[in-house]
Amino acid sequence: MKEYSTKERLLKAQAEAIMPGDAAQQLLETISLWKNTTTIILHGGSVFEFKGVFPAGELAHGFYNLKGASGFEGHLNLEKIDAIRLQSKLHRGRESYAFVFEDSSGECIFKIFVGRDSEGELIQSQKEQYIAYQQQFRLGVTA
């Protein structure tokens, strides 16, 4: 049986949180106010990664349309987001926190990770907001 470190056990205990998909727009609006994040898009066996400020968006023509000054743009069909799983785990021995946007089959549409500063440390204000969401939406806990 694998021995888990104290940090691994803490992250695992915190990990069981899921937001409803209808919270996606509000969450994305909040994240667009953060400093750098990392967005991962998995498609067709490929991984696309964007590091920078997640762009603000607006609803139009049935999509949440992202308009970023950095060149990261897109059109999100918010109705396809069934749940947002809060993923807490160690990645290469370091804390890692992500919002995992999933469809009704539980498949990942995309992920947004709490950002890191120039030293590679988590941006503390983002981590604090993430943990607040995690506590609010922890499975088995009602607000």
C-alpha cells in the first residue's frame, strides 16, 4: 500500500469539491480578474497550454465569447459545462490547484490552474480564493 505524505493526504482530503455547471460564467468572470493562470485544453490526444491572464468574456449568440488582449480568444458553450471539479494534487512535488470544467459524461473540456509567480510559487490571493470555493462546494457539505 502506498504511503502518502502529510501534504498529499491534506490535498486529497480537500479535493472532493464540485461546483455546478451553471456557476461557470460567474467563476470565469472572477478568474478573468486574476493575474496569470494556466489554461489547459485537451483535444484529440493533444494538450494545448496557455499561460497568462484568462480573458474576460460576454454572452452573445449563444456563447460566452472570450476577448483577450493576449491573443487567447474563444467561444465557450456554457450549456455544455455540467460540472466544475476542483482538483487539488501534487504536481512534481508541488501543490497544484485547478478548476476542471467537465461535460455531462465527466470528460474534461478544459482546466484553469491557479497561477504561479516568477519564482514558481502559487499566487497566494488566487490560492485563497480557490480554497474558499473548495470549502463552499465540498461534497457532503451544504451551504
